[in-house]
Amino acid sequence: MDVLPENWLALQIFLQCQTQWRVIAGMGGAFYQGLDYPSVDVVIRLQAPKKKRRKTFQAVQLIEQGALSRINEKN
């Protein structure tokens, strides 16, 4: 998979947050709500330059939306 250079930081942050999903478990199985944003914020503050943090967070959210649609697909 090719990643555009302007998206590389957001992808790296998303991957670093891969254990920070909010999950609801029930009789029908697990439902992923999304990433735990306070945890994402910590990673962004550590990894992204201050001027790029807002844009990076928005890019992480776009990746999250795509991931959620795939993760929560029903067979």
C-alpha cells in the first residue's frame, strides 16, 4: 500500500493507537465505537509538531472512520 507523504504521520499515529479502541461487548459480539481520544491526544502531542496537531488529528479521524466501517462489518 502506498501512503502519500502528507498522510504518513497520521498513519503512524493511528498505528501507535491500535490498542486504544473503545469496544462494547454484547450478545451479538463486539462493536467498536472508535479510538479513545484522550489516548490519541497523548500520542499526537508526543509525535506531531505543534502547528500540525489539528490537521493530524483530523487525518487520524478519517483513517479511524475507514477502519470502523471495515471492523464493524457484519458477514
